[in-house]
Amino acid sequence: MKVYNTLTGQKETFTTLEKNKVKMYVCGPTVYNHIHIGNARPYIIFDTFRRYLEYKGMEVSYVQNFTDVDDRIIQKAQAENVDMKEIADRYIKSILQDADGLNVKRATVHPRVTEEIPEIIEMIQVLIDKNHAYEVEGTVYFDTRSFEGYGHLSKKNQEELEAGARIAVNEKKRHPMDFVLWKPKKEGEPAWASPWGEGRPGWHIECSAMAKKYLGDSIDIHAGGEDLTFPHHENEIAQSEAANGKPFATYWMHNRFLNVDNKKMSKSVGNFFTVKEVAAEFPYEVIRFFMLSAHYRSPINFSRELMESAQSSLDRIKTSVKNMKHFTEHASKDLLTLEEKNQLKEVHTYRRKFEEAMEDDVNTADAISVIFELVKFANTYVQGSSSREFAQILHDEILSLCHILGLLEQSEEDHLEQEIETLIQKREEARKNKDWATSDQIRDQLKSQGILLEDTSAGVRWKRINE
């Protein structure tokens, strides 16, 4: 298997630190809002890679964090006059609902920054003790010049980095590229006790401390969106390797950006969509299929037309599966014919081609193309005279390859429940914004589908009218 390693800038043969075990850390979201459609891409891509590794018999320890303390979370809590934890809990629940809808497997561990403060403080202290960090009036900075390899991931040297950096007037750091590990408390903000006074951690140190706690000093894969390469992942390498004295991650994997109608997604441009907004129009499974239809290291363009095309393509696979099931239930003979046995020799080549695509840097686009080749074969050769066994083998083979990609695993009932939850969430947002017309419209839409909403002190509950 080959994977592209951002650290070396080339495809490399994939090997693990421990036989048949993979330690994988994927940067998670800052929980101040619902995730947008661009956030969905790393969720889906690296979940699919994890699934493939598990399909190949590997035991994957998969860690994906939630950053639950941040300026944006604090500002939203202050604006709503609620506790920061209430904001974080609200959006973690929302994000996990979207992840479930996208059929993204839960991580082995989903650590939250606010629950890992002792480990973060401990790592900062180690960096100070090793002269890789220094404290100035309650702020602790990482000394980037103390770490020889700084800039290697982003392919930048110190001079290039410093040329584009600035030191703010109120900062006391030694060098422009030094970054914050611990920041002192501000009035009205949450804070924790530390050797340097009350405060809270900087963003970069969080992931280093959580990766160390849950996966160890050295891991196999660190992944995320390309926007994290610098400075976040660059800083993680510096912190972790300076503190632990060992290589941090063997492979660094980054997915490219998602554009909307060939433009960068932006609220100011008006082309910003949350996953929930898209899922209200297209099933979650279509979003997943769409994301897998392009190679993760290629930019992907999102548009209504492309989503409609993805839905049509996915329906072609589903129709073939349903047809194969129909043939298994109505076949006139049970066992394979001699001709069918010969045809199955070709069927077995599709799995090999599928695996070759996935093992060429997780090429899900080519893997999906192989599934369509198999669908075409099934549609051509399974006919009224086919045996039950032949139809069953093709039915199972199509499903098996789809399941590796996290597709066609959910029942129609699962899809319906996800759509209901999405509409309820959309209604809650409308109510919060005092958009009563939209709120009533969604309630009426669900009622027409046989779903009754009940607003209770514990939140919204729903039931089928005929229950």
C-alpha cells in the first residue's frame, strides 16, 4: 500500500510501528457552530481510510478531538449569556449527529480539550524544562529556534517564515515565529490554574498532548485538511518531538479544499453551507458518495448539479443491488451453471482492482469506478435464466465493496430517521432566530409525513402519529 506523505512530498510504502496496529490522529473541529460541508470532507475521507485498514485486518486506534475552549466559543457563550460548556455540548451533539448521518464511525476516543488540561500543563512544563519554551508575564511561548526541524512539513525555512511574520505591539516573544502554549486569563473568560498563573492553553499544544496521552509518543498517521499543514501541524511536530525526543508521526496526510460553485466557500460570498443544510435537500449518504467520488488530494467542487449527479450515480448502484436481490428471490434454478462459473472468474478481478485503487494512496474515485464496472457486469449477465447462486454472489460482492467505503450500510428506516432529526435541528435554529414561519413550515412538513413533534422542557421529541 502506498500513501502520499506531506512530510516527504512523495508516495511511500505504508508500514506501521507495530505489526497490524495503526495509531491514527485526525484533527477535529472547534465546536462553536454546526460543521460546514467543507468540514465533512476530512471526516469522510479519513473514516474511509480507517475502514479500509480494518478491512485489511489491522487494528486501528483512531483519535479525533473536540476543541471546546476557544475565543469563538467564549464569544458565543457571552452573547447568549450561557456557560461555555453549554455551547460546546450543543455543537458536539450536532456534529456527532452529522457524523452518524454521514456513516462516519465514532473515533476510538473523542477527547475534549477542557478534560485534558493536566496533560497539557505537564507537556508545557516539559518543554520549559528542556529549554524549548519560555514564560513572559504569564504567557508561555514555544521557542521555534530551539527546534532544528521547524518548517520541514510546510517546506519553509526560518528566514522565509519570519519574513512573513509580525510581532504584535503587546507581545514579548523572542522571535516572530514563536507561538503561544499558554495564555493568561482575561476578565470573564474560563481559566485553569497553572505554574504560570490562571489561564488556558494555546490551540496547537492541545493536539500534541492528546495524541501523546491516547496514542503514545510516536504515531503512524496524523491527518486533517490542507489548511492545517501550517502552522498547526508544523507546530505540533515541533512541540511533540521537542518534548518526547522521538519522531511524532510517520505519515502526514492532508485533504485538499472544497470549493462551492468553483469559488472558495465564504459566508460573505453567500456560498457557505452547513452539512445539515445540504442534508435537508440531499440524503447524507449522497454527501458521502460525492466526497468519495474525487481523490482526496484533488480539490473538489460542490454544486447542486454535481450533488444531483452523485445522487443519480448512487441510485444506479442501489438499483442494481435491488435487481440482484429480486433475481435471488425469483430464480428458476439454484446452483451455478458451467457458464456462470466461468463468468465468476472475471467477477473476482473486480475486488483486486478495487484494492489496487485503494492501496494507491486511497484512490476512492478509482475504487468507485470499479464498483460501476461490477454493476455493469451484473446488469449484463444476471438475467431471468440466471441461477439464484450467481445473482446472490454478485449482490453480495457489490454490497461488500460499497461497505468498505461506508456506503449502502444503512436501511431506508435509518435514512428516514436521519432526515427527521435534520429537519428538527433546522426547526430549532429557526425558533432560536424567531423565524416562526420556517418553524411552522417544518412542523407541518413532518406532520404530513406522519411525524408529530412535542416541545418539552427536555427538548424536542418526535413520534409517529400512528404509534
